[in-house]
Amino acid sequence: MVLPKRIVAGIQSVGHRVIDSIWRLGYASRFFLLTLIKSGTSLRRFTLVIRELYFTGVQSLIIILMSGLFVGMVLGLQGFETLQRYGAESAVGTMVALSLLRELGPVVSALLFASRAGSAMTAEIGLMKATEQLAAMEMMAVDPIARVVAPRFWAGVISMPLLAALFSAIGVYGGYLVAVILIGVDEGSFWSQMQNAVDFHYDVVNGIIKTCVFGIAVTAIAVFEGYDAAPTAEGVSGATTRTVVTSSLAILGLDFILTSFMFRGMG
Amino acid sequence: MSESLIEIEGLNFSYGQRPVLKGIDMMMGRGKVIAIMGGSGSGKTTLLRLIGGAVRPTSGYVKVAGEVVHKLKRDELFRMRRKMSMLFQFGALFTDLSVFDNVAFQMREHTDLPESMIRDLVLMKLQAVGLRGAHELMPGQLSGGMARRVALARSIALDPLLIMYDEPFTGLDPISLTVIGNLIRRLTDTLGMTSIIVTHDVQESLKIVDYVYFIADGVIAAHGTPDEVRRSVAPFVHQFVHGEEDGPVSFHYPARPYAQDLKLEGGFA
Amino acid sequence: MQRATMDLWVGLFVMAGIGALLVLALKVGNLGTYSASDSYQVTGNFENIGGLKVRAPVKSAGVVVGRVTDIQFSTETYDALVIMNIDSRYKFPKDTFASILTSGLIGEQYIGLAAGGDEAALKDGDTIMKTNSALVLEEMIGKFLFNKASEGSSSENSDKN
């Protein structure tokens, strides 16, 4: 059977793409390992990490806090709307808290982090590569991975859980604002039902674990894309886009995997 | 021949299948300023990267101070790199550090000197390039010429044996051109270094260099002292030095016959 | 940006983050209200645990006095073995009744303890002997229908007579 040339070429290009992606994944994993191995400098000269913590964490605070507040408020509104039909509006606190702690907190804050801090990291490292700053560093016998990449990586990993906790906390408060202050759900039942339903080990800790995993994934992707970017304007902008897209897919995929492990149903 | 800091023999380098440098032989003496000239994409920058050990040759070798560069192990290479500096085309200053911190960078990373001593050294280096007063500025606030001078100060921070300049004259105004040219000559003589300038600015470089190599199509097309080069009748050298429009490097990109493109011959398409 | 200011902001950020974590753990979650350390363990065998789940509360007179920590199937007695931790502050007599009750009509299930009169108290590792299984809705309905049917037939018989 002789296939027409176009189809053969099409299959070949798909094959190329797949092999390229796998090759790139291998390269990225090796890079990730290198970053971990060369993290000694980040620990010894912690000021480098602190500087990056400022740019990654502190400067993401505004978007995280505002988004958390709004998400919490919307949850309160929607939750009340739906629960009211079943006469269970006092459970709105539980609903807001569980949604935030288990899913929305880790996932949405990770997505926001990837878009804001992750893309900034990629652009910064990519730009340093394009303006030959990384090459200059190498020529000065300073390892750019140890000095530029690793501190940013650890800053991201540390920031992520903190930001997610802030997101969830302010989200719960947002739900409280809407449900109790605005709508008039009983304050006592709001908090007590929540406390009864939310279990520290099951919900809070699992949420934190998710956040840490997301933090590692997003930051690793961000620094890799920056380091691997083509040293041109299009190269850097393409890398930034790839960071956001790949991070988002990774977050959602990992979320599914983690959720299916963690929340199999009690008993 | 112990006068030579750099010996290059039979150097070949290819990017994948494409050969960039073919059979290069060069000898560069200590304390000299040497220019490597050629058209864009002729492999000049690759040559610098081979000397610095950033890439490995396909065959042949580069010897710096008697050691074969691509045979060095990682820490030996790092040690060697501290003896050489590279000045990148647009300075490549670290944009998040001030001028002072840029020049101090290598001192802080590689030495245990106290801050007071580093401060004095940095100001001395900046004084040598005439920018001591600018030490608190950020790279974004500098003009092109100033940025390159700061990069030069940064390159001489640890008193290297060798500095490689990648297109130091590109995009500068006439005053800055003279300043940079004179600085390169003066620093080489004062510090006893060797300077390799990769450039295609003929006029400025011929004023200050001791020896010139021309690279075309990956091989050394010609070499000699500035006077020899100016007097040369070799076609490529002549075209390059005198800036002629057409010669060995042709004006027209290879194309089909003009008439055929305009569809004047051979009937209708 | 001066180093000192940056350090200050980063410090505040980290503290705020940890603070948020604490708020989530204590106010939103139930970490403060339950400490696993001061408790003793008792077990009970139930014919049917219904919808009882691990971490369900153990209540007496409506007050939470402990938690269910594990539910297993016992191949010796072929019934359910429920292991629970009771807060050390509360001592229960050895003849306490343990029943599986439901909060509300279709809410989640918990273990209710009704104290007996024995002077000796339950100790760590003891077994509650008197247990009432969960009321399974289907069995109840089946029993109800059966009763109704037998009532009907007995009144029929008495009518005939």
C-alpha cells in the first residue's frame, strides 16, 4: 500500500514533534537536577534568595489578595444561592472553606502565580541570555545556574505555599463578608459548621501539599523556559507564553492526579 | 615562541554539518593588540568562544599560556577563565546591579578582599576608563559608549592576561570611538595584557593594533601588520580595507538571471 | 530598592503567609479543638456500622468527647470493629452503651455513648461490651411493612372469627 506523500510527511512531522517534546522534556529534567545540585550558593548567600522572594512573592501579593477576596465573595454568593434551595444556607461557610482549601486556593493561586511571577522570571532570565549577561557570567567563571537560576527557583518554591495560604484565608473572609455581613447568614453557624467540616489533616494539609507540588512545577518550568529561550526578542516572548501555557496545563494535570490520590472519600 | 600567549593550530569547527572554521593557524604574542577582521558571519565570534573554552573544536587545538583549552577540566577551565576577560558587543552589564557593583562583581565572587579594598579597586578601575563619577548609576542610565567603558572597567577588574573584545566599536559616536580605541591601547600597554579585537571597523582598529588577521569563508585570507595590510593588493583585503562595493565578496546575492526573473525571456510563465 | 526595605517587605510577607496558614489551621479547620495526645483508646463491635466513617465524632449527651480513628472487619466475630479515641478528661463506666446514631434524619453518622452505672471505668484498650448497631433504613422499612402486613392478617383472622 503506497500512502500519498502528504500523509507520509504529515505523519513524519507529528513523529518529529513528539520526539522533540520528549527530548526537550529530558533536557528540562536534567536542567532541573542541575538547579537542585547547584543550590548550595543559594543557601550560603541567602540574600540572593531574599531578593528574589521580594520580586516573586511580595510583588504578587496584590493580585493574589484581590483575587482571593473576589473568589471568596463569589463563592459566598453562589453558594448561598444554591444552598438556599435546599434550606441549607447555613452550610455556606463549609462550602466556601472546603472549595478554597481543597481546590480553588491551590489551583487558582498557582495559575495566578504562573502568569505573574512565572512569566516575569522567564522574561528576566531570557533577557539576561539575550543581552549576553549569562555568557558574560560564564566567562567570569561564575556559574549562571547557581547564581541566577537557583535563587529564583527557591524563591518561587517558598513563595507559592505562602501565597496560596493567603489566598484561601482571604477567600474565606470574603465568603464571610458576603454571606454573613451582606446576606445575613448566621455568623455562629457559618464558623461552627465550617470548623466541624474542615479537618486539618484532610483538607488543610492536603491543600498545602498540592501547593508545594504546584510551586515546584511552575517555578521549574519558568526558569527552564527562560534559560532555554532563543536569545532574540521573539525567543523571549515565545518563552514567556510557553511558561504560562505549560504551567497552567501542568497545574491542572497535577491537580487531577493529586486529588485522585488524596480525596478518595473517607472510609 | 614562548612570547606567544595564544597558539592556534589546525583549528576546525562546525555547527552540526556546517563548517565555520577550517584549518586556522594563529600566533598571538604577549602584550600585543591583535585584530581579527572579516565580514559578518565569518566565524570571528566563534573563534573567541573557542579561545575562551565556551565551545570545543571539532579538530585542532587552541593553546592559551601553554595549556590546551578544550582538554582542561571544569575547575581548571574556571581557573583559566579568571585570567581572561571578554568584552561583549553591547557591554552585557548586569542590569540589576549598579555600575559599582558590576565592576566589583568578579572581586566579590572570586576573592576574599574586604569591602574597603574592593571599593578602592573599583574606583581605580573606573578612573582608568574615566567613569569614576558614574559609579552609582544603573546600566539603564548609561549611553552606549559609557556602558562599554564600564564593561571595560569590569573586564580589567582582576588584571587579566588576556582580554577579548567582541565588536567594541560598533554603534559608537566618533568621540566614543576614539576614547575606546585609545583605552584599549593604553590599558594593554600599561597592564602588559594581550588584547584580541574582533571587529569590522577597519579605520579605528588599524590605528591601534599591532597585527591583523583576516578571516573569510572560515579560513585566514590574509594577515600582517597594519602597514602591510594597507598596502596589500590581495583582492579580499583590498576590498575590505578600502570598503569597495564589489569584489571577492559580491554585491549580489546569488539569484537567477535578471531577465528570467522579470519574465522577459522564454515566453510566458 | 534598598536592601533593608526589601528585607523588611520579605519578612512581612513570610510572616503574613505563615499567619494565614495558622488562621486556616485553627480558625477554619479543627486543629485547635482536637488534640490527639490526651486521649485513651477503646474499641466496640457492631453488627452493622451503617454509614459511619473514620474521623466521625463520638458524642455523649450531644457533646463531642472523642473521634473514631479506625474501622475494621473482624474475621473472628464476623462483625465490624470500631476503634475510637476518647478525651482523657471524660471517664466512662465499663457498662457504657455505644450506639451508632444519625444527626438529623439523613445527616452523617456518629457514635453516641450512654453511660451505665458501673463503678469501674473504661481504660485504654478496653472494649465496650454493649453496642447498638446502626439503624439501616431498608431493614426498618422492611420490618415496618412486615409488621403492618401481620397486623392486617391477624385483624382479618380475628374478624373472621
